[in-house]
Amino acid sequence: MPRASTGRPTGGLLSRLGSRMYHDTHRALRNVARDIIPQGLKLRLRYLAQYPSYQMRLWRNFQYDKRRFAHWSSADGRPERRQQLQAWIGADYHKIEKALALRHPRPGFGRGVVTRLIDNLIRYQNEFGITPEPADIVPNNIIAERQTYRPGDSPPHQAIGTDDVVHIALKTIEAYLRFNREHGIEYPFLRRKLDQIAEATAARHAPHAGRAHRAHRAHREERHGQPLGQQPAALGGDGAPEATSPAHVGGGTHDIRREQVLAHARRDLAPFFASRHSIRQFAPDPVPRALIEQAVVMAQKTPSVCNRQTSRVYAFDDPIERRQVLACQRGNAGFGHEIQVALVVTSDIEAFFTVGERNQCWVDGGMFAMSLVYALHSLGLGTICLNWSVEYPLDRRLHTVAGIPASQAVIMMIGVGFLPERLRVTQSPRKALDEVLHWGMGPDE
Ligand SMILES: Cc1cc2nc3c(=O)[nH]c(=O)nc-3n(C[C@H](O)[C@H](O)[C@H](O)COP(=O)(O)O)c2cc1C
């Protein structure tokens, strides 16, 4: 059978000799080049040879990021999907609650924002409907009393369900109207629009809403030991009628005392920070899922832009899945097999709606990941941050392998496991303080 042509001399003594001469000459020329071409020039030539492919890769990866942001965000000014509209609603109600939390809010502030917010709520109601029963929400006064989360508990912060951002927005608007009424300003047209939403919600869910909602309230009252009608001001339930959304859904502002904060905040965290190391040797013990849940709940308190909470965590403790996920990551060679749980932290791009927010997912997701690492550390678990500094083909592959929606950017992975009795960690010294911390504006360059 004729051999496939390799482009080199083949077959027979002559051609073998020819091949030999070809290789010898090639090697000799390469050696001469290596000896006579100066190192600097060689580097320059290599740089020039690689430059076009570098530019092409850079362009393709930027295109990938750009297309993803353009497709999933609503920066084009047209929030069409449910998540996108929720982000607009969330950002607007947050503007109002932020202003209400100022020392001296200006009566009559933010009328334009509230009008847009209500119009978006009406649109949300028309296009997706508003589910009347909110998720189980822990009142803030209970949060302050409880310091630890026990598996199976409600999280130590207000948990919200899918449509509850809408209910929170409604509560915030009620707080806004109340504040203005106290200052002699009435907005009857806004009130009418709110009533319109309340009626539409009631009509849409009339056949089943009543029973489900009553059962939910009874469950909550039993759990938290207080009738829902007597919710504290913390939750916007300051005696105002429950016009459009249930009283226990948080929204607006609440007052706290300095001691409440300091009682939990003032502790020496330096040893806590110093005792966290990147762990590359894990114990073989499996990690209970409840510990991961507990850590994620703690990390959820991480601040995020307009409280949009875009971070998500995908956890893999099944050995086969874990291996498949870790196989996509390039920085766990030699220890990946010891990791007990592989976490993938992502950020949902659908929550972003301005061009300026094109990099926000990395900030919010990165901050969330850091909280998660410290939360896991506080629960006695070792962690290793695993970079997701990859190009788009690998990013696509991980999305497919791990079943992560295309609308979410992968921020990083975190390997988790218990610590073995003895282990070795890197020293990883830190820079001098004056290299990191700069006071004031500094001299002109
Ligand atoms: C985003 C991020 C990605 C990282 N990726 C890896 C990785 O892929 N493999 C690894 O062994 N370490 C990784 N690390 C760990 C760093 O090397 C480590 O944090 C650093 O050297 C400081 O050491 P320390 O964490 O023990 O203080 C990563 C850290 C961060 C924050």
C-alpha cells in the first residue's frame, strides 16, 4: 500500500540518504542560527512569529465575552426576560431604599425612579405574573438574635424566592409613599397604579392563592412565634395596611443600634485570616453537604451591586462528576484527586443592564467567592481557590460538562475538604504594607 506522503523524501536507499541529508542540514542550520543570532533578536523573532496568533486569540476571546454580555445582559435598554426585568426592578427599588436610609431623606425625592419602577412592575405582572406567596423569610429582629445557622434552619438572613424581589419592590414603594405622606406629599396616581397591580395579582391567583397563603402564614407564625400582623418596622410592617404584598416581605429600611452591630463585629479576626492557607493536601473524609450549605448561606451576606446577588454555586461531591469538573481546570495537578467537593462559583450576567457593568460579574462573583472561602474556613474546612483564567473553548466545555447555564460567567472554582492531621502549605509571604497602602494623592508623576 503506498504510504501517505509526508512531504519528505521516502522509499529506497537514495531517498533514505536524501532524508538523512535533509535532517542533518536542517539541524546544522538550526545550530548555526542558535549560535550566531543574538538572544535578544531571537526573542524578538519569536515574539513577531507569535504576534498574529496572540492578536487573533485576544480578539476571539474578547468577542466571546462581548457576545455573551450583549446577549444575556439588558444593556441595550430592553429587559425582556424575567431575570432581566427583575434586575431593573431590583436596582430601582434599591435606589429608593438607599435614599430612605439617609440621615435626612429629601421629601419628594426619586419620583421618576418610582414611576419607572411601578411601570416595570406592571409590565412584569402582565408578562410573567406575580406569584402571591413569598418564600419563607426570617424577620431581621430574629437574625440579630441568632448567630449561627443550623442545617435545616431558615438562613440567618432574609431569604427571598423568585418573585419576591417584586414584593420587596412593592413594600419599598409603600414605605416611600408613607414617608412622603408624613411630609405632606401625596401621590394619588402612584397609589392608583399600585392598586392596579394588587388587583391584577389577586385576580390572577384567586382560585388557589387564599388557601396557600393562609397555610404559609400559619407555618411562619408557628415557626417564629409571633403573629405576622405584628412584624417589626424592620420589615416595613410598621402598621401600614398590607395593600399589595404580604407584610413579612422585607423592603424599605429598618433601624438598628450600634451595640447590635458591635456585639457581633468586634473580635480579633487577624488569627482567623492568618490561619487560612491554600490547602493542597486533604483528608479522605467526605464533607457533609450541610456544611457546604451553611457556608453558602453565610457567603450570601456578601455585598453585591444594588443587592442584585448574581452569584451562584455549583457543588460536585460525586467522585465521577467531581473528577470531570476538575479535569477542566489546569491548576490542580498533583492534588485534585484529594479534593472532596469541587465548587464552581458563577455570576449571572442577566442581572446586569449597563455597559459600565460589563466587568461587574468578576467583582461581585469574586467577593462572593472570598466570603465563601472564609465561611468554609470558619467551619473547619480547608479550601484551595482554583483559577478560571481560561480561553473560550475551555469555558464552553466547562459550561457543558457541569451543566452551567450559558448566561452565567464562571468566576473560579474552589476545592474543599477536611484537613489531614499534618500537612504542608506554602509560605506565600505578603508584600510590605507601604507597597499596598497609599494615603492621599501622592506626588505627581
Ligand atoms: C482566584 C485564584 C485562583 C487560584 N488558582 C489556583 C490554582 O489554580 N492552583 C493552585 O494551586 N492555587 C491557586 N490559587 C492559590 C494561590 O496560589 C494562593 O492563594 C496564593 O499563593 C497565596 O497563598 P495562600 O492562599 O496560602 O495564602 C489561586 C488563588 C486565587 C485567589
